Amino acid sequence: MFKIVSSGKIVAICDHPRYIAKNPETGTLVETTADNAIGVSVAGTLYNLNGGKEIPEAPDAIVSDVEGGELIFSTMAQVDTVNTTNGIAFVAMAEAGTIDDVTAGEHVDLFTPWAYPVNYTEGQLRQYGGKLYRCISAHTSQADWTPDITASLWKEAADPAEEWPEWSQPLGAHDAYNAGDKVSHNGQHYTSDVDGNVWEPGVYGWTEAGE
């Protein structure tokens, strides 16, 4: 994953920058590899690469590696307004699990609203009623299958403002609790001891949290 910075601002986070070179025979700009690049293209805007001046009147840009979802998220946080390229990267990483649901839930507006009829696949994230939901079973949405009432199809992403969300019975491995997950149940707080935890707190697999 790469970040592209111009004038101290992140203009893109992407898997494959579109590097630009000048054709030696025609003088026209063409796409190339990083080794031969004099510039980079971001959403149709050309930038001179790493201090070069071969593209007239184009601003400078620096391309550098970034590692992992946490670092990418922290670099995105430096941007006053998350642009389209960054938003797409953020959504893709959240759906892949690189960014956790709590962090994703802090940026609900980046995600596409739930709609129908749409073919949804497992893992996709959609916003509905101001909340973020993850698809847990592939299906074609219907008007009366909204994410808030279809627990077999959608699971609400964690609310970052709620440290101890109410425990709900997992339907299977896809929505089981992981080690370290926090829940409240019957007026008590519990922390999961194991991954793939489908048991009720107080029965097995949970430690009651101290005051």
C-alpha cells in the first residue's frame, strides 16, 4: 500500500500508483513502472515525482510505502477531508477486516447506504439508520429485509461509544465473539476468553470483569 503526499497533504492511498513517464520518441506522457517514472497521476491530476520538474506546472508529490491498516488510518486522520480515493481504500480495508469494526463505525458516512434490490456478499459493510452493518450471509436485499431487523443477514458493527455492548447469541462462526471482546449480560460485564466464542456469559468461555 502506498500514500501519495503533495504540499504536506495526503492526496491518495492506493495499492498501485499510476506512474507516468515521457515517451522518448514522441514526448507524450505514458504510464510506466516506478523505476522509469517522472510523475504520478491521481484522479486525472498529474504530479512531478519526488522533486522532479519534467511535467510543466505540475505540483510535486512524494510516493512512499505505508504498512498495515492502523498506519493507513493514522495517515488518513491527518487529512482535513477524506477524499474519494482514501475513502474507497478505507472501505475496502474495513470490509477485508484490516480495519476493525469499531474504527469503521467511527466513519459511517464513508460507507454506501443500504438499498434494495441489491446482491450483497458476506463481509460487505453498509450504513442504515445512522449505524454500520456487516453482511453475514449473501443475499438479494428486499424492502422488508432492512439490516436492523434481519439478524440472520446483517450484524451491527461495534458502536465505538459503547464499551460493553449487550451480548447477543451468535448464530454461528461468522458472528462468534473473539478473545478480548467485551459484553454486558444480565447486569454484569464479561470479557471473552477464547476466539469463536458462542457460549452464554456465565456459562463458559467468559470472565466476569471486576469493578
